[in-house]
Amino acid sequence: MSEFNPTHQASAASALIGDPSAFGRVAEDGTVFVRTSSGEKAVGSYPGKTAQEALAYFVRKFEVLAAEVALLAARIKSGALVPSDAYAAVKKLREQVKELNGVGDLDALSASVEQIEPLIEGHREAYEAKKAAEGAAKAARREQILIEKEKIVAEAESLALSESWKVTGDRLKVLLDEWKSAPRLDKKADADLWKRFSSSRNKFDKRRRTHFAALESVQKTVVDAKKAIIEEAEKLATSTEWVPTAKRFKTLMDSWKAAGRGKPSDDAKMWARFKAAQDQFFTAKNADLEKRDTTMATNLAKREELVVAIEALLPIADLDHAKKALREHLNAWSKIGMTHRDKRATLDARVHAVETTIKEAEAEIWRKTDPAAKARASEVVKQLSESIENYEKVAAKSLAAGNAKKAAEASESAAARKVWLEEALKGLAEFN
């Protein structure tokens, strides 16, 4: 469709007007007249102005209407007007020309209006084509808008079950802005799509609210559990029961991990308190351990020096002296403070070996000097000697009586007891 051009419009109006002096005049009293084929007609006056200015004023009124006539013709030719609207416009212009108080070729202007009406039917096809083109463009535009809104709705529906709460929430806000900025469709289509879009947003929002409500409940449980852990940890922070307290802190740490996560801000604050209590205890423990390590290293040196002196008591030259020296060394040994267990065990074993040797020597001496034991040994020697003597007498008598068998048995018994007697005499000799 060609647009109306103001230059073309002015040219059409000038053609209708011609020379204003040929169509109008100003009387001496200031009245302006227009000449027509039916004679002159007064169109008005313009007080206070010159005759030339008054005539120009009424010429401009003619020009305006002439321009409208030209514009209407151009719009009909372009197919921009509905035929019914075009007929109505021609009718209106016809009345305006009859009632016009302007200066120009009114007959030509009236004829121009009458020439417009035949154009309407002649350009109906242009109108219909234009109308069809506009309809097609409108349909295409509607289809494009429908596709864009369908895309928005489809993405919203795909996000309804998402658990990426922050990212999805932000994305749905963007989709809502896109929906608002998108052109409208017909009422029903827009309503149906909006219902789907809104339903998806509501579904996600409801799930998100439910999630955070449940999370808040869980977080309260987490906070309560961690507060109890912190309170116990802070009580243990000054404990000097290093081993059991260290084990308890490990248990508290396991409980902390098992308690779960709370709000990041709350978790950070509570963790700072718990860690501070933990650090306080272990800092004191480590300081004490360093001190003990130094002390135990000194004690180890003392024990290593002393164990050499204890082992120097062997071999035993004088049991009484060895016993006395061992007692003094063991007394000094017991007064030495803590020493690392793994290193002390070897030293204790070496000391125990010396103790055992001295105790065995003492037991052996006691065994050899025990009067009762000596008496028992003497009694055994005596009994064996008497028994040997008796068996020898029996053997002699039996041999004399011609009982060789009995004599042999008695001799064997006497010989066996002589072996026993020899061992008994050795034992008795030890008491001497």
C-alpha cells in the first residue's frame, strides 16, 4: 500500500484552486466573495486584516478541504479503506463542499468529490488483497506469538518438579517477565496458556515452600543437637583428663557430623564455638605432652643409667651385698617419674632378669642351709645304709642255705639302693 504524500496532496489542491484572484474578491466593506458558476457568494469576512490577508485566509480553508479530497482518493486507490467507510467519507465530503465558506474553484472541487465514488468499486480488489495480506500477517504474527508463549509455558512445566530452588525460582521470574512483555493473543488462547503457566509456577512454589518448611524443622533439630554438643565441649575444654577427654571429643565430633547441616550462617557460628572449645583442650593437652616428653626423656636417661648399675650386680660375688644394693637401686628406680611405655618395657625386663637371678641364688642358699632339709637328707642316707646292710645279710644267709635265687634277689636290691645312697650322699654333702 502506498502511503499518502503531503507533496502530492498540495499539488492536487493547487490544481483545484488555480489563481485565487480568479475565484474570489474582497468588497470595500471587508466581505469576501467566491465566484461560482451560479454567481458570487459571500463566504465571510476577516476584520482587522488587509484584503489580501482576508482572501488568503479563506483560500486556506479551501485548500484544507481540497487536501482531504485528494487524500481520500489516494487511500481508496491504496485499498486502505473498507468500501463502506469510503462511501461514508465521500458522503461527508460532499456535505462539507456544499457548506464550505472558502475561496477556490468550488465547482472543480465538487466534481472531484463526485469522481471519487466510482474509484471505490474499482479498487475493491486492492482493498480485499490488502485485507487478505493483513489477515495473513496477523495470523502469522499470532502463530509466532503462540509459539513464543507455548515455549515459555513448556519450559515452566519442565521446571515444576525441579529441586534447584534458587536457580529455578530465578528462571521462573524471568519467564514471567517474558510472558508479561509478550503481545496478547485472543482471550481464550491467552487464558488457556496462562492457566498452564500459572499452574506450573504454583506447583513449584508449593513444593519449594514445603521443602523449606521441612528443612526449617530439620534445622531446628540440628541446632538443638549441636547446642548440646557445644555445651558439653565447652565444659570439657579445661579438663586435664587427657585420654578419656580426647576420646570424648572424638565422640562429640562424630555426633556433630551425624547431626546434619543447619542454616549456613548458624552452622558457621556454632562450629566456631565447638572448634574453639576443642582447640582449647587439645592445645593444653599438646603443651602438657611436650612438657611430659621432655620429662620422660630425662627419666629415660636416668633409667638407662640405673639399669646398667643394676646389671653390674651380676655375677653375684656377695649375695648379701647384692641384695642390699638391689633394694637401693629398686627404690631409686621407683622414684624416677614417667617414661615412655615402649622404651620402659625393655628396661623393666632387664631389671626383672637381675631380680630373678638374685632371688634364685637366695633360694638356693636357703635350701642348702635349711636344718630341717639337712635332717631329712641325713635320714634318707641312714635309711638307705640300713636297708643295704639288711639286704646284704639276707643275701649271705640265703647263699649259705643254698637258696641262690633269693640270695640273688637280695643282692640286686642292695645294689639298687647303693646307687640311691650315692645320690643321697651327694645331696647331704651340699649342706656341708
